[in-house]
Amino acid sequence: MNNTADKPGLSPAIRILIGIAGLPSIVLGYMLIATALEEGIADIGAFELVYSLVGVVALYIAITGKRLF
């Protein structure tokens, strides 16, 4: 049985690159939260939501070093 705990983690250099690449998505996520609080969620597009969720996943990978698959 394949277990993700048995796989080696990502190298620190790759984790830093993933973290840096995910930062714009986190900024967008902050902007979406601010927009939702001020103007409502009707002004938020689906692509913006998906893009910010990808950033959250990227930062999770960068912090933990775990591979998703």
C-alpha cells in the first residue's frame, strides 16, 4: 500500500519556490475576503475563488513539504 508518509519530502529550495509562487494567490484571497465583507460575495468570480484556493494549497505544500500525490 502506498503511504504518503513513506515518501521523502520536497527539498527546501523547491518549497521556497512554491511558497513564493503561491504568495500572489494569498494576496488575492485576502482581497476576496475584504470584498466579501464590504460588498458581498456577488462580486466575486469563480476563477478568483479557484485561484486563491490554489494558493492556499501551494502554501500548505511549501510549509509542510508533503506531496499531495
